[in-house]
Amino acid sequence: MRTEDLRRYLSLTACLILVGCGRQAESHREVLGELKAIRSELASRQGTSVRWAFANKREIETAIFQWSRDKMEEIKTAEALSPEVEEKIRQYEALQTELMHKQMETRGFRLPPRMGAAEPPATDKDVEALSQRVAEARAPIAVIVERRSRQAARFRDQYPLDRLIAEYVKDRYELVVDSNEKVLYRSAGEVPDITEGIIAFLKGKQSHEAQPDH
């Protein structure tokens, strides 16, 4: 039974109770007639089951991320920047990561301890000072950082998870449930897991789009 059908049925049933408590006989007959029509429609659908499957969205997202990371590595190699510039970028990224960690600490998030001696909790002054260092490290390589950021975003957005799954399951399944939520669902029959199929479908699209036009 579809959710909208169930709501409609319950609504009309409630209406029928109210009618029976004092409304006119004509309205009573109208409600009974509509309830009968809904029951007939639902009965005709009784033998139709929803085709559904499981898919591990985390694994699919990981496959998309790995592809985008590999594409960015290809771009970085093609740039052929000097070792000095690459070192500046590495230092900037390290400072940026450290800043992100300290910002999370000041907001109450607990992160796994890093290797080495324990560090005191970050303060707002620590974050402010580190933010200044990040800005200074970014300044001489800002053009490169911004370009890479745009490229990475373009790769991430090329295969949106929901659209990829919808394209794969078209005319196959009406419902796809995340495998990580499997424990919340019960089924009388065996439900397939289509994670590997979706990842293979993704790789096929990537391979096809990577081929040069003839």
C-alpha cells in the first residue's frame, strides 16, 4: 500500500466515523462509495511488489573520491611545478589541515590524538595566529591553490551519488536502501545488494568519457 493511499484511506475512515455520528445519509453514502473504490484499487495492486535493493553508499562515494583524487594527481603531474613551489603548497596544506583541527577543537569536537607529545587545547588566540600563518603561506601560491580547488570541485560534482544510482537502477528497481541501514529493514524475500554493479557502472562511464573523441 502506498503511503498516500494509506493516508487517504485512513482519512476517509475517520470521516466515515464522523458521518456515522450525525452527518446526513447522502454524505454517508458518498464516503462509503469512495472507500469501496480505494479498497478495489488496492486489491488490484495486491500482487504487485516493489522492486528494491541495497547499495552501500559509503563504498560508492569512496570509489568516486578515489577517481577524483587520481584525476587531480594527473593534473598535478602535468603542471610540472618546480620542487620549490610544490614544497610551498605542501607546507600550506599542512598548515591548513592544522588550522582545521584547531578550529574543530575550539568548537568542542574531540579529534584522535596525533603522534608525539600531547598538546594543550587550542584557544581562540591560537586559531587567530595560525589563521594568519595560513594566509601568509597561501599568498604566493594563491592562483595555483584556487585553480586546483576548482578542478577538484568539478571532479567531485561530475558523478553525484544520487544521480549515479538513479541512472543505474532505472527500470530495474523502484527503491534503493543504503546497506548501512540494512538492520532497519525487513523483507520476506531475498534483497540483492547492487553496490558492485553500481561501482562497475561508474568505472564504465569514467572509462568511456576518458576516451578521446574520434
